[in-house]
Amino acid sequence: MNIWTNRMLASIMVLMLSAAFSFAGDGSPDPFFETDALGNGVLTGFFDLRDRESFIQVTNAGSEGLNLHVQLFNVNNDCNENNFFDLYTPNDTHVYNLRDIVTNDTNPAGVVLPADAYGIIVVSTLGVDNPDTIIGNLRILDIAGYEYRTNLQGAGRLIPFEGLPDMSVNYNTQGGTSVSDVVGIILSNNDFEFMAADVTGNNIILDVDIFDLNETPFSCRDIVFACVNENNPRLEELLEFTGVSVASFEYGINDVIPNSKGGELLCPGNNITEGFIKFTVEEFKGNFFRGFIGLTDANGRGTIDSFWFENPLDFNVPG
């Protein structure tokens, strides 16, 4: 059994990394369900096989068997979907190695990802009256020696609010932080089927500002999160549709902490080493947004955290 299946050990390691290393913390305003507690019929996360290995652990912590729908959206393949179904008995746990995906009964899942795949994973429950019994986490190991590990994010149950909230995450360069991975996941859904490939229907426009420790704001630029990269044939359409000059699945923070894969920056020309990023939502197309921010020294240490909000006007959670 892989050592990361021990949830207590994973939690301890994350706390240790956060204390000794740069910490990416959240200030998200909406109700959120931690996925190491029950209350979720949908789990979301990301994976990366670009000189990395990715593992997704899922547990059915309930007393009934479940049929799980696993969906994978590869950014390098224009975020088209691959999916399979998997049966879990009560109190059942399985780890998916995204490099070699097998089902819970150890048979091939029928999905083989390219060697450089990266993108979104969604796990949702099917065909049960009370689906809120799945929990999960992700682990991404980089060839440089560092790793990210965190809970998968759950859909939760919505409590309506007015307007679209701001989101914020803090960061610093303690412990030699030199690169970052700021990932944004936008999905729409129809019952048990989640969708990401329609980038004009699944995107979020955010105005980005960075505040230093003196609470001085530095205006950055508008950016778009969508399941897209520079090779997506619909990129130009998306940019024209949103009126924003840059759109991506992933970003770096600024010139001091760029993206680990050389991608776009949230705040080019900015060199603030410690502070927080404020995201002001300008427009949102889709059902829900999930964000992850990873910080690392690109050598042996890394930490990752989450930020999020949900659209209460049009959302369907299985159940």
C-alpha cells in the first residue's frame, strides 16, 4: 500500500511543510466542505504528468456500495473528456496512478493518458439516494524531488448569496520559494456529467491585484481561467469572447515566483516577494470554480492550498 494512503501522515507532512516553507493560504468566502469529512457527492482536483507523477486516492466511507464516475480532461487534448466507471464496496479505498490507470478491481480502466497529459479529474457518485460518502486527496511528485499533496475539493451544498465574491491567497518566498502553480478549474454539469471543453461556456474573468505587507495594492491585469493552453484551437475565440488578453489553465504569480512550466503570470512586471493576491470576479461562465496554488523551491519542498467559490444560480449536485 502506498504510504500516502495514511491520511494522518499526509496531514502532518502538509503542516510541517507549511510551517517551514512558504504557505499558500486562502480567504475564500463561501461555505466549503473539506473532503476529509463527509458531505460530498463530487470530488475535483488536477493532475500533471509533465515530468511528474500523479496519484488520486478515493474512499467510499459509507455503508453502501457506490458506482463512481471518473472523468479526466486533458488540457493538451483541448480538454476533451476521457471517462470510466468504477465500483466501490462500503469502506473501500483505491489509488489511481494517472500514469497507469486501473480500476478498483485492478483491471485496466480503458483510459490511457499521453505522457505529457495534465488537467482536471472529477469523481462523482451514481445511482444512490445519498451519495455524500466519498472523500479523496491528490499527490503530485515532480522529477525535481518536491511534491504537492492536498485534499480533493468537494462540491458541498450551496447556501445562496448575492453577487460574486472576491477570493484571496497569501504567499511568500520563505524557504527558497522560486516557482508556483496557480491552477483554475471551471466546470459545468448536467446531472452526473461534468463538462470543461466548451471554453466559452466554462471560464472565469478575474481582476488581479497583489498587496504587499504594508497593505499597498499593486494593480496587475485581468486574466481568464479556462481549460485551455496556447495550442487550443479555440483560444483566440475565447480571448475575443471575454475581451481579455490572456487565458490559461495555469499561471505563475509574478516575476519573482513564475510558473513552474514557464506559463503566463498573474502579475507580470511585479516583484513583490511576500503578500497576498486578491482575485475580483468580473464574470463567470459555468457552475463552479476550484483553484489550487502550489509553491515550491523547485528542488525538494512544496506546499499547496485551495481557493474557491460556487455559482448558486445554476448548479446541480448529484443526490
